[in-house]
Amino acid sequence: MGIVKISDELHEEVRKNSCVMERSINSQAEFWMKIGRLAEQNPTLTYEQIIEQEKKNQNVTMMKLINE
């Protein structure tokens, strides 16, 4: 495990978002880094497409709660 230095402002944004998403600060930062890496590697995909692909990679099944 390494140490990554980030600005105080970015750390505060990570902290606030981690509360909303019910993740630890480290988990939130790791999630953002992973999604950012995938976005750079797949510039034609949207955020939603990246998330859907990751769900498929992890064999996550989703249940619809509301009929559209």
C-alpha cells in the first residue's frame, strides 16, 4: 500500500462523497481512481457504460424496482 498526496480541497470532496455513498474515504478515492483509469482507457464509453461493464465483470445482477 502506498501514500498518495492530494490537495486539501480534493480530500474534502472525497470525504463528503464518501459519506453520501457510505464508503470509507479510502474506498471512495479508490473508486474514483478506478473509474478515472477505466474512462481514460475507454474514452468512448459513458460513466453509465463503464459501471454496467464493471457489473458484468463482477457478475452483479440488478433487480428493477420500478417498471419503466
